[in-house]
Amino acid sequence: MSTTKIALVTGGSRGLGRDMALSLARKGTDVLITYHSQKAEADAVVAEIQGLGCRAAALQLNVADSHSFDEFFAQVRTTLHDTFRAEQFHFLVNNAGVGLHAAFADTTEAQFDDMVNIHLKGPFFLTQKALPLLVDGGRIINISSGLARFALPGSSAYASMKGAVEVLTRYQAKELGARGIAANVVAPGAIATDFGGGRVRDDEHLHEFVASQTALGRVGQPEDIGGVVAFLCSEEGRWLNAQRLEASGGMFL
């Protein structure tokens, strides 16, 4: 059986999740990523990780469909055995998600339910179902958002879920501590990716606004985030628990 540590990164085919997966691989961690629909992109990330000398695999997952989690973890168990020569994994990174930009007064119940299922119910029960396969002494990294600390119009539903995830993380740390499992939050600020329709990346005025409100004077890039996740999964990060690390370059200080 392999002695290399293994990470499961949801939404690892693009954007922040891709950089998290690659950052972990650069530290020598094998990586199992999930993707929703972009199999070709996921396969490309797998190839990049393998090019770094690590094992990798990709599985399809819709985090909004909690009824699929039992079947998903049956696939995880098989993939761990066949690809990674392992029975358990070490790090769970709950990254998968989508954005929603809608005024509070205009947000529909359907949109709200989507945010609950994707960003709160999904990570809650996915992590619960993962516990038998997560090693004692493992790590849970939940991805939040700077929007859980500061408020920008149009993100009330999305940010509310991220606020809930931050509370959930503290409870996970408290209740799973007996197994030596640490749970922490990484909260990116505005990042130039295709997330939320690519608004931060492609909207020139929003891009300039974010840079002007950031102490380090620029918009974040995916590579600003992956290393933070890799650090939390490292031996050096072992004593961090129930913490929120905002990686925003100092937005709205």
C-alpha cells in the first residue's frame, strides 16, 4: 500500500480547485479531484498532476445532489484501491461551488435552494459521508469567501451559505478533534477566474474597484490560493484548527 498522502479536492478541474490540486501535488501529495461536467478539463488536470510525479484521478460529482454521495464514495473507495493503492485519504478540500449575483430583493426561492444545496448541504453531508475514509489525524479544508466578512450588494444568498460553512467548520473541529482531525476555513477574496461568470476577471470597472480596495493593490489570482490550502495540509500547519484564513490581499481593511 502507498504511504504517500492523498487529498480529495472537489471542483478540482478548473479555477481555484485546479490550483489547489496542483499546489498539493507540488508538495508531493497524490490528488483525487472531482468535476461536475467538464471531464476533459479534469483529465487535463490529472495529467498535470501525474507530470509532477504524483498519482491522480478524477471522478464526476454533483455536490448539490446529496442522494448521490453513497454511490460516489463507493467509487472513491474503488479508486483509492485501484489508483492510489490505499484504503483511506488524508485531506478533504470542499471547494466545489458556483456563484450567484442577485439583489436580496430579487433572489428567488429556487436560487436560494441552489445555494443551500451546493454550498451548505453538500459540504455538510459530503464530509459526513467521507468520515469513514478520512484517516485519523486528517484535515478538512472548507472554502468560504471574503464576502462572509464584508458585504457587497448582490451576494446575500451566496455569502450567507459561506457564513454558515464557517460556523460548521468550528463544530467539525470540536467534534472530530478526538480523531485528531483538524478543520479550517480558507476564505478567498475576489479572484480573477471564470467563477460567477468571470465578473472579477472580465469586468474592467469591477476589476479596478477590487484592486483599489485591496491593500496589496491588485486583484487575486488562483495561484494566490492553492498554496494556502497546501500549507494547511502540511506538517507545518498541524496546529491550526477551527481557524479562518482570509486570502484576499487585504480587502476592505
